[in-house]
Amino acid sequence: ATKRRTAVDIRGRKGGEPIVSLTAYSAVMARLVEPHVDFLLVGDSLAMVEYGMDSTLAATPDMMIRHGAAVVSATSLPLVVIDLPFGSYEASPEQAFATASAVMAGTGAGAVKLEGGQAMAPTIRFLSDRGIPVMAHVGLTPQAVNALGGFRSQGHDEAARRRILEDGQAVAEAGAFAVVVEGVVEPLADEITAQIGVPTIGIGASVSCDGQILVLEDMLGLTPRVPRFVHTFGALAGAVDEAASAYASAVKERRFPGPGNVYKPRG
Ligand code: KIV
Ligand code: NA
């Protein structure tokens, strides 16, 4: 049997074959996509995609643990990475360790992800020195949506580009095994990828990143509106609508359940 990928495997892919990743929040979806990915992220985007909230801020450690445990138990090949939600890690390295260790123990996942650059570097160092692999996340950091003034692409002036490059360098030097680079201008993503020694995972970033990630429901064409950086590789909303419509007609016309869908008495 092939063994599950680890953070060390992902770290070793710098400059190599592109790393493929997607989000997953449920057993059913994780099982379907696991043959095609190197890692699955149980993202706090589940607050928006799965719970209908308008930001990721209301995701909780308990939500992350329940969904994370489902994704780990449904899969055997990809590394599973779990987002630390807003408010559960920023106050101190000790707070982050308490949350991250509970998430790792409660799910069996192989790594956590947290948002932030230079300000989070000491926390990333603290966790990685204590046995917790950390994926960092810089650029458009959705937990900071209120401070950023909305979900907006980042790095449009020289000062912002320098700050975000320094964020990427700081988290890599602090021991992050990979860095998500989200929603930044393409040349900045290229520059971060060239300058840091660990893989960059792009989303709304650049084809030159060491890997790519998308929210699964977005790329499957299940979500009503998607950011411009998403390519919809599937059209599942239409397929779901057709199936639900066919079911509704069959019920109304008493064609379902059919003879094969009912139990006949044995005696
Ligand atoms: O929560 C999430 O889905 C993410 C990815 C899009 C990187 O953080
Ligand atoms: Na996230």
C-alpha cells in the first residue's frame, strides 16, 4: 500500500513537479478527489461554502475538527492540512499551540495552516519546533477581510509588494513547510516563488508557483459566483439541478419508487 503523503514530502517538491491540491470538507468529496491531489486542505472557507456565512470569520475549532476528522477518515493518500480558524491562534504562540495540537489530535491530520506573514513568524517557529508542520498563507488573507477592505487582490504598489515578499521570506525562514500565496499580482507571486526555499501554493497568483489550490466547490461549478482567478473545470450545479428535477417529476408522476426500489414480502 502507498503511504499517506507528509509535510516533508510536500516540502521536498520545491522547484519540482507541480503540487496539486484542493479543499475538501466532507467524506464524500474527499473520497472522490483524493486520487488526484498531493494534499487536501480542510479550509476555513467551509464557513462560506458549506455554512453560507459571508466571511470565514465565524469558523470555529470545533467545526474544523469535525470536518477534518471526516476528511482524514475517508482518505488514505493525500496529506490533510487543517486551517486554524480566526481568533484561535493569533494572540500568542501558546494559544496557537493549544489550538493546533487539539486540531491535530482530534483529526489525525498531518499539518495545520494559518494566515499571516511577519507577525506570525514567531508562532510558526514555536509550532514547528514542537512537532507541528505549519503551512503559511500570505497576500490576500481572508481572515483579515475587514482590515483589507474586502476580498481584493494585493500587491498593487511597490510598498505592498515589498511587504508581502518579506512576509513570504519570514514565514519560510520561521519553518513553514509551504506557503499559500493568494490573490496577489502575478509578478509578486513569481518573485516570492523564486526567493523562498519552500514550495509556494498559488491561488489567484501565478502558474509559476510550485503548486496550485482551488476551493473544490468553486472549480466544480457548484458555487453561484466565483472570483475571476477560478477556472470552473466542472459544471456540477447543472447536473444537480437536472437530477433534482428528474426526481421531482418521477415522484409527482408516481414513477418513483419503481418495481426495483420496493421490498416484496418473502412469505
Ligand atoms: O480556506 C480555504 O479554502 C483556503 C484556500 C483557498 C487556500 O485557505
Ligand atoms: Na482558509
